[in-house]
Amino acid sequence: MLGVVIAVSAVSFGVIQLVHANHACAAQTKVFVAASPDIAPALTDVVRGVRQECAQIEVQPRDSAQVAESLAISDGSVKPQVWVPSSTLALQRARQLGATQVPESGPSVASSPVVLGVAQEIAAGLGWPSKTLTWADVLGVSDGTVTPGMPDPARNPVGVSALFGLRDVTKGKPDAGPAYTSLLRRFSATTTATEAELFTRLPGADLAVQSVTTFPTSENAILRHNVAKPGAPLVSVYSPAAPSLDYPFAVLSGTDPAQAKAIEPVLSALLSQPGAVAVADAGLRAAGGQALRAATDNRVTGRGLQTARMPSLAEVDQILNQWAGVNLSARVQVLIDVSGSMTALVPGTEKTRMQATLEAAEKGLRLFKPTSQVRILTFSTKLDGDKDYREVLPMAPVGEQLKPGPLEKLRGIKATPDGQTGLYDSVLDSYRVARREWEPGRLNVVIVMTDGKNSDPGGLTREQLLGELGKLQDLRRPIPIIGIGIGPDIDATELQEITKPTGGQAFTTPDPGKIADVFFGALSKLTGA
């Protein structure tokens, strides 16, 4: 029964507008609900059954990471009054990004365990179904048949939960720390931006990429996959330490009284019998982990499960920093000097310092993992009104930046013939942006490429810059500045002083022709490259 219902629900995604209106109403109250795609059908069913007057409720399936970013940084999309992400971890991430209208938590309306999805052939070889497998059983296989993958924990709550489950595998070992690091390295070898991509990498898929035989996902996703792809089924392997997806019902601040009144009966229905039926139909569990319907797929368990405690923000930051150090994934702001001195020729070549720097920057981009994100800015003096810097390429994955359009913009950067070097102001403003946009699970870095020293009489002094950088430090959320200085005019002491308060480092050479070597040497110091 469960598989049939899930198959129907899977095609019901899309914007669904539900209206229960009285034509005598002077005005209709509109409520927009953004919901994780796996619970959106259940919400739709519940809202459809709640009879209200003068209320118009729209349920839209939306990726939790995208909603978190859109709430923090206006992207032109409609802002919801209610958000039901897959996990409370998504609420934490949104608040980290600056979305103060998002509450820290909300009542859980469903749950789905985070499990290891294991190719059935592998599971059978380990003794399933007569044996209940553990994560340690699966990950202890050393014959090369178990190839793990991971949805990027920096964006995906499933990935975050999995990190806690993996740590539990090594708990109690004499070498628990190194063993955990080794596990993380195995999983980081195939890290994908989305969970869905991992399903396309299962053995037999016609893809020219490395296949995987096990990866963290939700029980709900496995149920859906086994219905859609019966020829390549996955077995769910459970962990007592991996927090479940808990689907919090979060009402955002700024919701007016009429909207709040329309929302109340929807939440009440979700927490009662109508909600239980809808949640079961969607292949989800009750908030406490109880199975709401007997399982018809023996590759998932039908028993109730005690959910692991939701970790604190500090615990999440700590485990994501560990992942970042192993995963080699970065979030980088690159500041490129375009002052007049960059027009000087590199001795022994026909290239300018500007051309040599841009070539090094382009080659450097190719050293980053595809999951890394990069923003490119140029700086001189008064490039954008009173600002000494200008954004050339907005923050985006490296793969996007290496496409023809962005690459042409990078290659097209020109030096400003009469421009001075507004180094201090540009570094501070970029650092403030990096602090505001700090992302867990990545190594957040600011890289400065320059051929000179600060020469901006109307700008900050060095003492002012160092003081402000000191105020912005947070040991739990580090952002090192990497200074790359080239040419005979570079002030190595200045760069060292700028980078030191942030835990960064300066790399310099008097020969502009060696910019590529210096840049690559700097990147090799970044475990996030």
C-alpha cells in the first residue's frame, strides 16, 4: 500500500493553490507555504481538508537550502509566511546567513530517519536480510565493493546528520580521531551538490562518472527510489546517532494576525489524525519516529525508531569544520588589484602584470573542487562610485565560473591607468562580506592579489584596518586572508600584518613572472582548495 501512495505523491509536485473562500469576504487572506518537496504533498492534502473562510493558501515545494538563502538575501522570490524545511538544521543555517525572521525551531510535523542507502547486492553479501546491518558492518568492508558518496553537508541536512552517524562508527576505538578522519576522506571523494545526484550514480547508470554503492539519504527517499527503480533497489541501514529529518513547521516573523489565524487550523490538522494520514501517505513517519503504516518494502524497517537528539549550533559548526578540513571545499573571495601599476610589463615577456595575474587566477580556479564557490572582485580607487572595488563575478560554484561567459569576464579585466591602490578599504569590505556570508562545512577564505602597497589617502589607515579585522574574528568560524604579492614594489611586511590577525599568510615574490607559482603555492596551503 505504501509504495502505491508514494508513487502517486511523487508526481504531485508543483505550485498548488488551495482556496476556501466566501464570496462575501471583503478581502482574502493569502498565505504562502514553502515546503521541502518530500513533505509538500502531505501539506497539500492537509490544507485541502481544512475548511476556512476568506483564506487562500498556496503550498509550493522548494529546496530547503535555496529557501534559506532567499530568506537571507533577497532574490526577488515570494517570501513565505510558513516554512517547512526537511530539518531544523535548515532553520539554523538560514539564521546563520542573516535571516532573522526565521525562528530557531518549530513543532515537528513528521520525520524520516537518515540512513545509509546500500545497494541490495552489497547488503545481501553482508548477510541481509537475515542480519540487521549497521553502518560499521557496511563501512568495514575493505574489498573495494563499497564505494561511498556524500550529499554536500554544507548545504544538505542529510549530509550533516550523516557526519554524526559516521563519528559514532569510530567511537570507542583507540584511534577514534584518525579513524573518523579516514572515514570522512572516503566519503569526500564523491561529494555531490544534491542528494538526488547520488541516486543517478548507482551501478548501472549510464554516466561517465564514478559510481557509488552506498550513501547517506533519508528513508523516505529510499522508499521513493525503490518504487521508481525496482531493478536497482537500495537497503536502508540505520544509525542510532544520525539525527532524523524532523520537518519543523516554522511560522516566520512578520506574519500578520489574519495570516496567523489562517495558519493555526492547518498546524492543528497536521498534528492530529488528518496529518498522520497525509504523512503516512507521503512515506514519512510521525514526529517521534513511529511508523504510521506497516511497511510493504522489507528494505526499510517497520518498527518505531528513537530519534537522535538534534545537535546544537556549536556542535554542527564543529563537525562541519572537521568535514571542511578533509573535504577540501572552499568559499573564496578573490580580490584582484587593477591599479595603474598593473599595466607594467613583466620583464622578459610581452605580458603585463595584469595579464599574468589573470592567467594565474584562471588556472587557480581549476585547482578548486567543483563544490567550491568563488567570487571575483577587482580593486583600485573609486571603481564603483566611492567604493574602491567592484564585483566582476558573483559568488558561484567553480564549475559555473569556468563556463565561457564568466571566463570571458575574468579575461576581460583591465587595469585602471591612473588608479591608485585602495587596498585597506577593499580588504575590510570584502572581509565583512565573507563574515556575513560565512558558510559552515567550507573553508571560508579571502585571497588578495596585488603588486603594490596601499595608496589611498582618503581611506583607512593600517591601524584602523587591523583594529577592524581584529573585531571580526571568531575562532569557531575562521576566515583567513591569503595575501599574494608580486613585483618590486610589494610591501611584504604590510601583507603579513594584514593576514596575521585572521590566521592567514602572505606569499610574495619580486618577480611578477612567478605569480602563477606563488598563487599555486598559496593554494596548496589551503586545505580548502
